[in-house]
Amino acid sequence: MNHLDALTPKQIVAELDKYIIGQAEAKKNVAIALRNRWRRMQAPIDMQKEITPNNILMIGSTGVGKTEIARRLAKLADAPFTKVEASKFTEVGYVGRDVESMVRDLVESSIHLVQLSKKEAVKEKANHAVEEIILEALIPAINKAHKKAAKEKELSGSDAPLSDEELNHKTRELFREKLRKGELEHRKIEIDVKANNSPNIGVMGGPIDEMSMMNLQEMIGGMLPKKNKKRKLTIAEARKILIEEESAKLIDMDEVKDEAIRKAENLGIIFIDEIDKIASNRSGGGGPDVSREGVQRDLLPIVEGSTVNTKYGVINTDHVLFIAAGAFHVSKPSDLIPELQGRFPIRVELQSLKEEDFYRILKEPKSALTKQYEALLASEGVVLSFTDEALSEIARIAYQVNAEVENIGARRLQTVMSHLLNEIMFDIPDVISPNAQVIITKELVLERLVGLVKNRDLSQYIL
């Protein structure tokens, strides 16, 4: 957790500000929650067990940044993260996912993070091993040609040929140099690769969830004898496969599992979206409300803290941070069962986005939509730019469509930008040639988009 040492709450908010506009209160609360994890790890061992995370309930309409805040927070902390929709769990007439699957997903995410870290640590060794395998596959054919040429020289009475050992070493070093310079990437070689042992299995009888099916396939695949098969690939393709295989040999999977479980327990973040969809009217009645309350009661032990069996080992959820979110347009937080409400003590109301926010979203974040489109067109050699007036007009139109059709927050910008730039994207490179410069002006925005705003029915259909 050393990487969290220097991340003060203010610095965490400053990092989140690079990607998310506004929502200062939500950022402040998640920053405190993240810092508290570091603080807990500095406390005495006996006290660490007693300090539980303050789970957060985010209240706000769609597209205001709830998911993005949680996702960026996890990335910043290098923490395992999983997002689930509460409405995907058991409902009337629908066999949903088991609530424990969210914890298993979190462990899978943690395994992936730890594996990436371990692979980076053994990268140099793996690259060296792969280089040797590729040279072994390259050189026999080359040596055969060299030996034939050497024999011809010997028969003709020219210079004495090199010994096999000298020839092999000289050839190997020559090709090593070419390999490192990337001169042989398209040359084909034949290598042995591991065949996929996982069989396709169908199960007769009652329903079986996806995780159980994957575990069953993996178990049976593990019982089957390991097989290799020969494949003819370019060196570039072979390198990708061999790097994975050689890295796997250098990594201790037992160590990965233990570290991943610890990481998930102490740093894991589970984001439960659409929690308002399982809030029930507690004034009485049956029907779907009974099912919704059932989902809440299934969620409760996981959020409270319990042990869950996964294929990598047992994980305890006592210190996992849960962030729940919902629009709460129809229901309200108090419609959740009291026990579940009590498990989300921090409540944050996210503000609806204004026209000015849309303008800032287009201009300021590191991954702003405008910058994404600029990067896409730059790959074709076309320079795309937006005037300030154009950005203001895009923001105004997106805000207006949200107000008149349906408020989907910042996601509206994606559909507006797509409609604005589709013709340009289609014309490159056939009509608009590389090295061209495309400037999006206010006039162009009005020409392409104003009709959609005027015709409300058409806006509903297209946007």
C-alpha cells in the first residue's frame, strides 16, 4: 500500500478533478474513504480489525459521474474494482445472479491486477527467454543454408569454412541483432504452443450459474493431459503468445492468489449501481416489492462483512469498500430496509449537470470527448480542432435535448458529438485527405444539429 502514502485527500480530489467535472462533495467523501484505508493500516493490529469502512451512497441522476468517480478512485489506488447492477440479482420471474458473485468478480479483478504487477517484475527475464526460443526456431534452417554454402566453398578450394560451433554463434548473434532492431517481425517461424484443454460442457437438469460453469470447465480441463501443438506464426505473433507462457512459468500462482486475496480484502471497491431499483415501498403489499426486499436481505450480509468462498480461496468482506448509487427518482433512500441503510452511513447527493458543466466536460478533462476525436483523426493524419464558440454551442444543444427529451447527463454529449462528426469520420480518407485540417465552428454545429433540437420527436428517435 506504499503508493497510498503520499496521496492526501486533497491530492486525491486534485487527481479526480483531471477527469470529472464538478461533484466536489462526492469527490471529497471518496477521498476521505480512500485515505482512511491507509490510516487503518497504520493503526495497531488489534484496532485494524475493528475499523470498518464508511460505505457511501451516491444519489444522483444518470450520467452525472457516479460510476466514473468510483472507477477513477480504484485506478488511482491501484485497487481491485468491480461494478454490479443491483437489479441483475434475483427478481420475480427471473433467476438472477447470486449476490456472492460480486465478491468473486472482485477477486478475479484482484488476481488480474497482481498478475500484471508480477509480469512486469519478470518482464526482462521473460523477454530474454522468448528471444532464445525465437532464435532456436530461426537458426536451424539458416545454419543448413550456411553449411551448404560452406561445403561449396570447401570443394571449390576457397577459404577454410568455420566450425559448426563458430558458425552457430556467429549466426545467432547476427540474428539476435536483427531481432532486437525489429527487422524480422514478419518472418514466419514454427513454435510449440499450449493447446486449450478446457472442454465445452453442456449441463442437463437445473440452471447453473456462469461462475460454476467456468469452474467446472477449468476443473475438467485441469484433469486432462497437457498438450502442445505446432503453429506457424510471424515472429510478432509468436512473441505475444510466448511472453504469456514464459511469464506464467516465472510467476508463483500460489503467491499471486494469496496477495490478490489480501489486496481484495484491504483495498477492494465494489460499486453497486441501480440500488434504487431494489428499494421497495415498505407501506405493505406483495408482488415485486417482496423480491426487491429479498435482494436487499441477500446483499446485507455481504455489505456487513462475511466470508465468501472463491476458486482462489476464502475472502472476508469486512474491509471491502462498498459504494452504492441510484437516481432515486421514484423511490427514496429511506425505502431501503433499515439494516441496509445503516450500512451506507455516508450519503452524497450529486448535482445535475448545467450547460456550463457540459462546456467544461468537453474542454477540461484529460480524456475529454473532443480530445478522443482529435486522437482518432490524428491516426489518419487529419488535424481536428474546435473553436470555443463551437464547444459552447454543443454544450447548449446537449443541455437543451436533455431538458426536452430525457436527462441522461453527460452521456448526451456522446450522441451529440457522434451526430456532429459522423459525416467527417465517413469522408476520411476518401474525400478529406491526410494532412488536412478540420475546424469545427459554431456555424457547422448549428447546421448539423439545430434541426434535431427543433423537432422533438426526431430528437427522441435519434438521440
